[in-house]
Amino acid sequence: VKYDYFGQPKMVDPSLTWENIATTNVGIDLGFLNNDLNVNFDWYQRVTNGMLAPGKELPSVLGASAAYENAGQLRTRGWELNVDWRHIFHDAGDLAVHANFNLADYKAVITQWDSDNLINTNYSGKEYGEIWGFEYDRYFTADDFNADGSYNGVADQTLLAKDPKFSFGPGDIKFVDQDGDGEINWGEGTVEDHGDLVKIGNTTPRWQYSFRLGADWKGFDIDLFFQGVGKRDMWSTSAFVMPMMRAADVTIYANQTDYITKAEIEAGNIRQDADYPRIFPGNEGYTASSSIMDAGRNNYVPQDKYLINMAYLRLKNLTVGYTLPQKWTRKATIEKVRIYASFNNLADLV
């Protein structure tokens, strides 16, 4: 095979080596009430040294990008609490009960990274999973505009006004001017200059917890297991989240029917409690990408109003059973027979 082209091989740092991890863990175990009640607590820190990170920028005359180096560092700190209680009530016919509660949390931070400090990439001080976006203020009303449709306020909403396919008006979303410069924009998209963008959430599961309750009495037993996450956020431009987000059609779903209508706009009645702004074909968003400027359009740029709350509490398992008396089973040379039914993911409680 004859090739009529070739590529320049990437540069490799000759000192490149494996990442190394240093872990510190401190724990305490306590027992109370004749060890019917037990409490365990652990705190840990995990530091990843020598993470692969882009090397220092080199002159473009080199003709190749800088080699990756062992120049990054990630620190994760977390803790876990476990409480377990078991007791037999002999006065109640040897009723045995048990309960367990577990709670854990962690946070990961990039402590060392040589970069341009762009907020949509890694940078020193970045909390792993952070989401940047605008803060929702309210919907525009007719009072915000002149008779010719021009905005009568301060030079505002530059972000939307620069979109040639969109002219904002009553019923559209107004964002908070965080830096007070009279414009809504993302600045240079860096830690030092992020315009009106703020940290609106984080994709990392926080406050993960579970608890179990159960009892045994005269051969009957029951056990319930619950599991949940206290805080987790997600930004999505899915058509199931926002109306008309697919360019190929104008589909909306049942959960998207509470929006500001054309009749309400003409009547000057802009409901501030509406779930969605005015909707119309062409108001769809771009697909999600690493660039916040490509993550949405018009009314649906990343913002706290449509941030998805991923916190939940779920009944993960319910098990009920009955163990036949041994005086019956041993006659058949069987030590133990238990009949049970188990049900998974029965209900989402939060």
C-alpha cells in the first residue's frame, strides 16, 4: 500500500512515569449498650500525584503540541459514618430487631494543574464535577421594551442579542448581571474573567446514605433497605427536559406544557411562575459539549432554573420470609427451610 501523506508523531516526555497515590485514613469504633449499639467513623484523604497534565505551551514553530507531563495533582477528602443497632426483646417472645444507618460524603479538588484556567477544562482549584452557568432572574415583560421592540433597560442581555437567529422579547428569560457591567456574557471563560457565569451545581454525588430496618419473630422476618443521595446536579439539553430542543421537529412532552403562550404575551400577562418561557420553532439548543458557549442557545443556555436535581431516596429492597420450625424440617433430615419473597426498587420516595 502506498501512502501519499504522513503525520507528525506526538512528543513524549522522557521522564514520564506512573502516577502515585498517597492515602491517609483515620477511624474510630465505639460500642454501647453491651455492644447492641455500634458506631464507626472513618475520615480519609487520597492524593494522586503526578497526574498526566498538558505540558507548558511551546512556540508554534515547533510544529507539535507539548507533551503530557506528570504535573497534575488531585486531592480527595471524605468521611463515612455507620451506626448499627441490634437487640432481642426476650419479654416479647424473643423479638429480634435490627437497624443500620450509613452516611458518607467526599469532595475532590484539582490542587495542581498548569493551564489557561478555562472554566470548562481542568485548572488549579477546580472542584471535580462543578457546573458553571447563569443565574435566572425572571421573565422579560412588555414593560422592559419600547414600542419598537427595542430593550429600554441598560445595555443588557448581550449574550442573547449577539445570536443572529434570536431577538429576545417579552416572555424570554432574563439573567442576573453578576458583575454589574450592564451586559450578560461569559467574559473570557476563565477563572479570572467568567463574566456573569457562576457555579450553579456539581455532578458529584454528595451525602450518600442508606438505612436498613428489620425484625425476626417466631420464624417470621422482614427487612427493608433504603438508599439515597442527598445532593447531585445535572445539566442536560435533552428534549425530555426542555421543549423544542430537537431541530428536526417541534416536539414537546406532557411535562413541558406550562409555558408562556402567544396570547399571554399579546395581553401583556407574563406569568412569572410558568415553567418555561415562550416556545417556538428554532428555539432548540445545541447539543451539549465541552464549551459552555455551545451548550445551549437563546433561553436555554446553562442556568440554575433548569438544573436537574438528581437527589433521591429509594426503597431498594423489601424481603419478607418465614422459616419453618426445625421440629418439622428435621423429620425430613433438613436442617433449615425458609420461604421468602424479595422485591427490588419498589418506590422512589424523594
